[in-house]
Amino acid sequence: MEEKKFTVTPYEPSRLKRQIVLAVFLSLGTIFLVFSLGSFRGVSVTEIDELLFRPAFLLLALSFVVMGWFVDGTRIFFTTRAWGKKIRFRDALAAALSTYFMSAITPFLTGGSPAQLFVLARSGLSWGEAGSLVVVCGILYQVGLLTLMVSFFTLFGAAMNLRGILLGLLYSFAIFYSAVMFLLFFFLFRPQVLFRLVDWGIRFARRHFPRAKFSESAVRQWVETFFAEFREGFSILFLRKPQYLLWNVGCYVVYFLCTFSVAYSILRAFGLSYSYLQVVGAQIPLFFVFSFIPSPGASGGVELSIASVFRGFVGTYRLGSFVLLWRTATYYLPLLVGGVVFFRVLRGLSANARHEQAKPLKNHPLPPS
């Protein structure tokens, strides 16, 4: 009997659009709240007129955003060389931008990694290779942020002022991340436990979803193939080619500095001069806790967190304007550009769907749907 072929379940554009609307609505609503609570209250017109606004620094802020995109794309472009694969730079950049887009519209920023895996698997990597790259780089993302934290709070003596909820979230992040790392390496060294869980999941699906149509043997085969390639990717990056680990950490450090420089540039646009180290040091802890905010794209929580930290920098009446400009550069712009890129990937997938279904992919098996 011929084995049933599986195809990738595509992202549903209409559902993505609803997620975009929800995320943007929450973000703009929070920014409006910041404006209403602080901006222009108790401030004379003379004080406002004395503000020396320098729009040229806004262009500098945008240049830092775009520079960060290209640094991230370059990181992916060269990291694929670890597997001897050469993808086009525009595909690597598309993977990075798609990550920003899906992170911006999903709770806990969880949609970014699957989107990157999806684009990389369409660019020439197998699912296991793409999966190991995404997971390892997700780990190194936090390592790069931790490297900056150690540098700024130890080498440069930058002060960290986190109390209350933010400090609790930072501790929660450390505990959660440690648990995830433990489970990851546990399954890498005890794959039979993972396979037993897969079998249990198949039986559960058969029992509770009898109408679901899938082949049990095909599911097991795909999981085993994916996991074998996944483990191979870990072995390549951690044992045989560790230089790619250092490459990723270095690129992430540069990427974060570009992102943190946006706030510094906006402060300069307002005519405010603060130490660059002080501005960057104030942002580092926030990026650890953003992934714990449950709203799509962390909307609402990000705006309030930035407002609470930068109120001492810009004052109350300029706080709403600062948050709006910062969020536009670091959220709305990547959301717009990343969305255009990701929807183009989906349109290309839709155009080639019939061709892909007619041709079995032996070297790059597709995940079951």
C-alpha cells in the first residue's frame, strides 16, 4: 500500500492579519495611555519651545535598525556554511525579517523561531539542519545578551536599577531558561525518551481525534530523521566547528548594540546628552524579560517597561513621544518590512504547492500535517 505523502501546513494569511491588528492595537493603546498620563501636563509652552529637536538623529536611529537587520542576516548567511550549505543572502535576510515579524504578532514572542525554521527549510537546509541552527542560535542570542550584561555591569561599571516586577521577571527568566536547557540536553542524550513521548502522542491523537488522517509510521520516520539531523547539527556547532558559535555571539552583540543605539539616537534627537553606556545599560535587563510578556509581540508590556525606565531620561512630558518613536523604529518598522517579506515567502510557497506535492522529497522530508 502506498504511503501517504505529507505536506507542510502553510501559515494562514487571514489569521496572521488578525494577529497583526491585535498586536498593533495593544501597542498603540498603551502608547496613548502613556501620552495621556504624562505628556504636556503641568508643562508651560515656554518649556516645550525650549526643546531642541534634531530630526537628523532620527535618521541615525533608523540606520541602526537597518544595520541590525543586515548583521542578523549576515550571521545566518555564514552560519549555514557549518553544514556546507550555501544559501542566498536575500534568503538569510528574509529568515531574519520573518523572525521579527512573527515574533511581533505572537504571545511570548514564540512565533519567530518557527518562522525562521520555515524560511531556512525552504532555502536549501533540511528540517533537522534548520531546526538545530534555530535552537542553537536561540541559545546564543541569550549568551550574547548575557555577554553585554557582564561587560556593562562589570567592566564598565554601569548601574543596573531593577526592582519589583522587572527583577522578579529576570529571576523567572533565569529559572525557565535553565529548565529548557536541561530538557534540551536530556533529550539529546536520551532520545529514546523522546521517541516514547512521540508514540504516546500518536496514540493520544488516535484516541481523541479519530478523524485525523495521518500515517503513524510516516510520523515516526519524520521524527527520527529530524532528530538525527538535529543532533548532527549540535555536534557540528559545539564540537567540530565551534568557531561558528563565536561568530554568532559576536554578531548578536553587534545586533544588540545597534538596537540599543536607537534609544540613544532618539534621546539625542530630543537634544538630550547622556552617557552611551548608561543608556545601553538601562536597556539590557529589559530584553531578558520581554519574552515573558504574554501579549502578542509583548505589546503593552514593552511600552510600559520602556516608559518606566526612560522616564528619568526624558521627563514626563516627553515620555509619550519617546516611546512612540522608539517603538516605531524597533517594532512597527520591522513588523511592516518583515510582514511584506514573509507574505512573499507564503505566496511563493502557494505558487509552488502543486509542484512540491507531486515530487517526493527524499533528502528533505517534510513535517507531517
